[in-house]
Amino acid sequence: MWRTPISGDGLTSHLWEIRAHVREGGIYFNRPQAADEALDYLWREHPETRDLLKEWVPEAVASLDSRYRLEAARRWLRLARRHRDFSPVRMLLEEWGDAAALMWEAIPAVAEAAVSPEFGPQVRLALYNVARSPGVRLRDRTVLEVCRVYGRVQPATALTRLRHIAEKVPAYWDGRLFQALEDIATETENTGTVLESLVEWVDGPRKGRAAAVAGAALCRLLALGDEPGPRVITALRTRELARESVVSAWCAAASCETEVGRALWVWLDALSDRRDASDVGFETLRVAARAHEPFRRSLERWLNRWRHAHPYKAPGIEDLWRIMNQERQR
């Protein structure tokens, strides 16, 4: 058996204490929980091995199947919790999170730690520091994915970190950012928070990459859904989402002309079965058009195109067209 932080002099004399044995160069445990007990023993009784152990384990598990790598990451998280020691979690983020063979197994453990009572603030600070650091590396992708997972529970802090990631990464990362934002917004109670944060990205003093990402993401979120239509319209009708948040989202989305057209088309399709323009979806579009001239121009243009693309007259759409013409003439 090769020499490692858990081998060498004195190893055999300790194995009987945890009912383990050596066979064919490996250590086998007779009880499932014994592996954690062995790690506890090393961590507590031999602190001088900690750095060596953290260096050795990634090398040892990198070639194993994903399920074993995942269990190894969870074992480190359990160790950190039992000993109230943040260093194993930091290792998962900074070392596993920068290794292609290990990052995906580290993500669930780090995301869980990010909302845990033991390490939440420390993990979120570490994520923030990576997101704000100069340059782009694999660790930034790990932070993005961790925020995508834990952001469904704690959206506000995750969105702050995603904004900094969006500011520095190249355009080919946009799809990953969109997916993270959509996953966070999937939770109905998060939708308003995500929309409001993205509006702040667009309207903020820095018109960098994050603003462009936010504009496109708003268009996608406004159109996201299936039957009977966009989830945002459903949330407006059930009053799970404030109209003001959606109005602001449409105004900010107007910065992306092509994308906002696609989102408007989806809304017009979904609203085309209404008898008049009294539905909250129509009302939201009207309020946004009154508040924001660029959005009003986009709405008029795409509304007219929709009317000409459909041979039948949709009463609600025609009513909206009539109201907008009247308001324009005032």
C-alpha cells in the first residue's frame, strides 16, 4: 500500500479501534459510519495531517465514478459540520471547484453549505470574492452553478454574485447565466426578486456586460412558460406577482429590441383569446407603454405585426390596438 496521509507508521494499530482492516492495498470498513469516524479521528488526533489529507483526497477520488466523488464531497461537508471547521468547505470551492474532474460533485455540497447555519455567511463571502476576482477561470463556473442551486432558497445574495460573474465573463457564458436566472425564478416567490434585480442591472450606472445579460434575461423570463401561457401572466392573475414589478421589467427589456419582440409575441399569443383588453396582462402592457417611450414604440410595432400575421381578428388584441391609438392621439 502506498504512503498517504492515512497510511504509514502506526496505521494498523489504529484500525482495530474503528473495526477496519487492510485488504489488497485498501482500507475496508465493517460499518457504514466507520469511514466518517476514521476521518474524525485523523482530524482530531492528527491535525498535522490535515493539509496533506486535503491535498491527497482530490488526487485519490478524481479517477473514481461520479457517485463516489459525490459521496467524498458530502463526506467533507459532514466533517466540516461536525468539527465546525470551514476549511474543508473552502477546499471544495477553491480546489475541487477549479478542477474539471471534481467541480460538479463539489457544487451540491458547497450550495448546501451556502445556506447552512454553520457556514452560510463564510461560504457566501467566499463566493463573492471569487465572483469579484479579476480574470475568468473554471472556479467562476463553479460559483455560477452554486448560485443557481442555492439561489432558489436565498435569491438576493445569489443574484448579487451572478451579477459580478455576468460582468466579467465572455458572451458564450450567457446561456449558462440565463439558465441560472431561470432556475432561481422558477420558484414563484422568487420571480419578483429576480425581475427587480435584473431591472437594477439594466438601469445601473455601469452599462457593461451585466446590463446586456439582464436585458436579454428579462425577455426570456417574461416569455417563459407553456400552456396556458407565460408564467408571469399567470402570476399576475393570481396576484402572486406585483404588476409594478412586471411593468418595470418590460421597460428595462425594451433595450433588447429583437428579444423584446419575441417576448411580446408570446404574450400576444397568450392574450389573443380574451374578449377585450381588460385582462391584467393587457393592463400591464398599457401601463408600461405609458411609462416608457421606447417600450411603447416596441409594443406598437410588434402589436401591428402580430395583427397582420393573423388572418382572424382577436377581440382583445384589437381592443388594445384601439386603446393605444386613442392614447397616441391625445
